[in-house]
Amino acid sequence: MIAVVLVGGEGTRLRPLTLDEPKPVLPIGGVPFLSLLLDRLAAAGVTRVIFSCGYLPERLRVGIGTPPPGVEVEVVVEDEPLGTAGAIRFAAAGRVDGPFLALNGDVLGDADFGALVRAHAAAGATASIGLTPVDDPTRFGVVVCDQDGNVERFVEKPPNADGLGPAPWWVNAGAYVLDPSVLDLVPADRMVSIEREVFPLLVGNGLIACQAEGYWRDIGTLESYLAANADAIGGQLHTRLGGSPTALLVDPTATVAAAAQLIAPVSIGAGAEIAEGATIGPDAVIGAASRVGANSVVRNAVLLDGAEVAAEATIERSVVGRGATVGERSSLLDSALGTGEIVGSDQALNDERRPH
Ligand code: GTP
């Protein structure tokens, strides 16, 4: 089985974190997101993964790292963004000769892709859409099906749930199995969206949907990126991180002062240093070689590798970028600092107007 993974977006809602790093290589629980996705693809029997990208392709190549055994990786680079369908066509044409998986590369999950592949084959479908249940449909693309799973219509980001039947509502999870013939429906000369332009053409023509119950979260906003990190170390989904609600995942090369307090779940990376009196957690991920000064508080937050938080500072619902610095007694709430950014002493940053 071949998988095409879409990783070409600029991740504008996660800026400044995505100014020098594509969203899919940002770490989750200290591990590049794509590395966790590759684990999941390998478990589903995928042997070849084609990454469809355009934004910061070199950084993406580095971030992919070493694929799991038995998985071959290729990076295909678009000259300009082609939209979800255009990007799948560009990456898959000439490389697939049977049904293949196509995935949005920014969804953290643990449902079995193999189930979607099997449902597609059993139905003899042309295209199959993986669905996930949500309690609030207003931010998603709702997929309405008949009893047999045939897709009847799409309702994109409805203002409310009127006319959609009872909860939960099933929305497009960003995972598809496509017959190569679907590529012929995609015009080559412009941006094309698979959700808005291609799937509607297939309603009544072999388009099915398949409900999956596992964990699902897209990592596209600061809020969801922080939640994804907390869920991964808290064991809300199955990953190689070994997370659990009581997890204190401290790398053996990290230094944690005896008088520091760790509140689970917490992850502390290689070579990190936590000074006396600091409170780390719950839901804190401290990257490799990061430092947290005396009496500082880091909770519901992510420090990327090499970040520095000086003494008596507070970091909450925020991300401190690679090598970024927060000065003494400063507070960072609902905010993100990009790579190498510096916040001086006695500052208060609060960016509640970020996109949600
Ligand atoms: P925002 O700018 O914050 O909306 O993020 P994004 O650019 O990632 O867009 P969005 O979340 O809608 O994209 C969903 C998935 O499709 C992500 O994995 C993107 O990387 C990917 N994607 C979106 N547009 C393109 C494209 O034109 N080409 C490729 N190759 N991938 C794309």
C-alpha cells in the first residue's frame, strides 16, 4: 500500500512557529509529528510514503528523519500550492497503480488506516472518506451518508447542527482511499480542493465513508497543538511515547533539581535542566537542551529544543520556540514565540486573539 501525505501548507494559524519549520515536523511530546505518523502508517502495512510538499521542503526532509523499517519515503515538491486535490494528483500520478491512501499531514490520531482500506475494497468503492465523530460540527466538514455508508452530501462548517440529525456528527477526518481514476477528475492547471470540488462529483458514483472511533485531532492552531502534546504524553492516544495520565517521562540525561516539582503528565527531553523550586506540569513538554530557571512555572505548555526560561517566570498555554528566551519574572500566556525570539525581564505577553 502507498500513502500520499499532504504537507504543503504554510500553517499560517500556527505562526510564528511555522515561519521556519513546516507544521508536520513540529514535535509532539518531543518527537516530530511526522515520525509518529510514519509509525502509524507502518502499522497499517504501508510500505511507501510520498510526501507532497512545497513549503520549506529541505526542513521537511530533515524533520522526517529515519523512516521505520520496511517503509520507503519520497518527497515530491510542488512549485506552487496546488490545493489538496492538485497536490494529490501531482504526487500520485505515475507512482500509483491501484487504490492508495491520501492523508492530510496535520492530523494526530490512532484509528487504524487498514480498516479504511478494507472498507474501500469490500465496497468496491471509487473513493472512501474516513470519518471521525465530533460534538460541535461548526468547524468541520460534515459528511452525511445513507445506512450503507454511501455519501449523500457534504455540509461545510455549518453555522449550527440544524438538519444534521442527532450527535455525534461525523466529519471528514482528512484520510481517504482513492482509486487512481479519481486523479483524472482533477484539472492540472489550477488549485483544486478535493473536499469542495472532487468529492461532490463522486456522490452517487462510488463515494463511500467509513466511521472510525479512535483519537483524532488536527494540530493546526496553538490551542490544538498544545492539546495534542498534552494528549500524547497523557496517553489519550496510543503512540511510542508511552504516555499516561501519571507519566513523568524524564530523559536520563536531563537534570531535575531535587527541589523542583513535576506534576504528571510531563515530558522532559535529553540534556534539559530544571532548576530548584520550578513547577513543571501538568501537560508540559520540555524539549531537549531546554532550561527552566528557579521558581518558574511551566504548565500546559511546550518548550521546543534549546528554549530558555529564566527564574521566576510563568509559561502557560504557550509554546516557546527553538532557542527562544523568556527573561526573569516574565509571563507568557496563550502565546507562541518563534525560533530564537527573546522576551526580556519583567514582561507580560498575552495573545488571546490568536486564531482558534
Ligand atoms: P493554515 O494556513 O493554518 O490553514 O494551515 P495549512 O496551510 O496547513 O492548511 P490546512 O490546515 O487547510 O491544510 C490541511 C493539510 O493539507 C495540511 O497537512 C497541509 O500541509 C496540506 N495542504 C494544504 N494545501 C496544500 C497544497 O496546496 N499542497 C500540498 N502539498 N499540501 C497542502
